[in-house]
Amino acid sequence: MTAITAPSAPRVAIIGGGLAGLAAAAALVEAGWSVSIYEARRRVGGRAASFEDPVTGGLVDACQHVAMGCCTNFLDLCRQTGVADALRCDRTLFFIAPDGSRAACTPSRLLPAPLHLAPLLLRMKHFTLTERIRLGLGMLRLARYRVGATGGPGTAAAWLAAIGQPPRVIEYFWRPVLESALGESIDLVSVEAARKVAVDGFLAHPQAADVFVPLEPLGTLFGERIAGWLEQRGVAVHTGVIVTGLDRGTDGRGQAVRCGDVEHSFDAVIVAVPWRQAGRLVPDLVPTADESLTGSPITAVHLWFDRPVIDLPHAVFLGFTSQWVFRGDESQNADPGYCQVVISASRGLLDGDRQRLLETVVEEIRHTFPAARAARLTESRIVTDPTAVLSVRPGVDAVRPRATTAAGNIFLAGDWTATGWPSTMEGAVRSGRLAAEAVGTALGRPVTGMVADLPKGWIVKAIVGK
């Protein structure tokens, strides 16, 4: 077995080239560390992946990924690595009701938080005035919910019903908004997770609800541009390389990363892969993947029509099987007739009947967008990731592990770890930066990774408390 000796500079091996691994590498290399990434796939980027467009031959994202203005660390990583130009900011959220009526909702930049949401609520014409008032009061009450409160309903859906949120408000606001943000059904997610969305995603700051949509395929954005930025700074990015094990000493500390017959020695290692893979590499350091630590599926339905059919950059569907629709962006060289429908918490969706799902989604597109009624569907593809995100159910935060472990020089990263955030791109980036900071602390060479949340004004602080 060939041994590769670590260089004199502190060396960190990062297992996994998803967003968590990339964020950790970016923080470490800027602090002067020697970093190597080992990624089993042909490209880095993890679940933020792309496949070849059958129409244009370019790249299409397997599932649309978006960030919000509250995702301060993800947006900072994009600025740090020079790819912020590849994000489009949509301040207006477009909601489409079952009858096809539209609401273009834009938070105010002039009013202080949380008053900046008043224009958004007023534009929701699919609700009665009473429903809009009760929605606003429900959001404020959710913001005041005390994390860790005992007793009462444990899930967001049960809690919202218990406080008297109208059924139409639950179905036409809370369900689509929370399920798309958390990737899981509101019948399963915790009230704490729902509160995180309400406070950080809406109430905290006038820019919190801004939606940032990638203008380039994720395979290009992460797999080429961020990977190239890291390589230019000396990070060794190994793709198509499977880590088969970690050699550890009698004290449990890591000594070498094994890739088949080759060993790579290191000073520290960050295990930045999903929890099941992490459990196979370091089973004593990762919680067992049972019902308390499980995934939630997300389905993307890709549609190619023979002409443009979507007249909005995006839309939130209310009361449909479809949840979000995204129009292909011209800057991605997407086919003009391409659009993507995203359905979170797609477990058991239409009894798993993919043809029925396709027919349902196409009918909803044609019902909602008049231009689609005369259009011909030329291509389609359905992509489901059965464990796309960590299911943020009641009690999950008690089992999410921190970056540091008992092994001393082995650290954990990934959106499933304890970041204080749900399983999102922001959660992944935070986990990588937290792991990088933990490495620096353990080895006595401080690393700066995390950036602050958007600042909360005094009104918001008075509402949410400490």
C-alpha cells in the first residue's frame, strides 16, 4: 500500500465535495491550510447537480435550487468564490390560486421589519381580508413560540390548527411556503423548524425573503467555477475517487484516508457526506439513521414544450399537486419551451404513478398558463431524490451531531449536522464553515468561516424575544 506523506503545512482531507465540503475548503485554504477534497462523483457539488439537456445538449439542474436573502453564509460563499454574478434576485413572489388568479407580492424596502411584510399580505387577493389579518397574526404568534416548549401539538400543521389558523390559510400559504422551505410535509415538521422559516425567512429583515435563483447550471456554478476557484488557490480536488475507509489509531484519532490501495495521511479530516455514508466511515461518531434521522424526498418534473409557455420567472402554486414552477433562464441557454416543476415532501406522491404525475403536472401548467394550452410537450423527465433533505421532525435537533467528535481530529459536516438551520444550501454551507472553524480551534490555528445573520430591528427583537 502506497503512503503519501502530508506536507509541512497542516493538511485537511475533506471527504465529500458537496456544498458543505466546498465551503469548508474555501474557509481553510484562505487561512493557509493545505486542503484535499475527495469526491466520488465526476463533479463536485453533491446534490446540487445537473444532467445533459436532451433538447439543447447543455446542462439542466436535476432539481432547482434557490436561496433566500436570509441565507447569509451561502451568499457570502458565492461572493468569496466570485460566482455571485450567477445569481438573480427576485424580490417579488408570484402566487397562483386554484382558480388561476395571480398575486404578485413584494415586501417593502422602505418599511422597517416586520412592517415590510404589509404590502405582501395586502396583495394576497386569494384570501379575504379577515384571512390575511389572521395570517399576519399567526406569523407573529409563531415568531413568539418558545423553542423547546413542552406540551401541545408537536407538528407545525397541528400547532397552526390549534392556534386557529383558517384551513384555507394553512393550505394556501403555510403548506406551500413551509414545505418548499423545509422540504418536508407540515404534517411532520416541528414547530421550531416552522418558526425558523417565519422569523429568519420573512420577519427578520426587509431583504430576508428575497429569492436568489442560479443563472447558470449548478454543474457549472459549483462543479466548475467554485471548483476552479479552489484549485487556483492550491486545493487538490479529486473527483471520481471513492474513500474506502479511515485509518485510526488506538486513541480513535484519524491517521489516514484510504482510497483503495492508496493512503493519504492528514492532520485532520472533515467527513462531509450524507449521514448514511458518514455512518459507514465512522459508525461510532454518527447517530444511527433511524426514524429520528431520516430523509424526505423531493421530485422535479422537467418539461420541454415546443414553444415558451411560462410568462413568469417563477410561481408558487396553491392547492395544486405542483408546488413551484421555474422558467428556464435565457442566460443558461435553456430551451425556450423548458420549465421545471418542483414538489417537496413527495413521499407516496400520486401512489408513485409517474405517468399520472406527468399528466397531472402538465394539466396544471396548461390550466394556469394560457400559452401552454396550444403547446405540444416534446420531452419530459421526472427526477426524484428519496433523501433530498433531512426531515426536520420534532426531536431531530437532539440527534443532529455537532462538527466536533470524540475522535479529536475527525469532524463532521453536512446539512444534516447541527447548524441551527434546516437541511438547505445555507445549512450545508454553515456546516462546512463550522467544521473548518472547529479544525482551526483543535489544531491551534484559528479559521474564520461564519458570517452573521441579517440584523434584526428593535421591533422584531421585541416580538421574538431572546
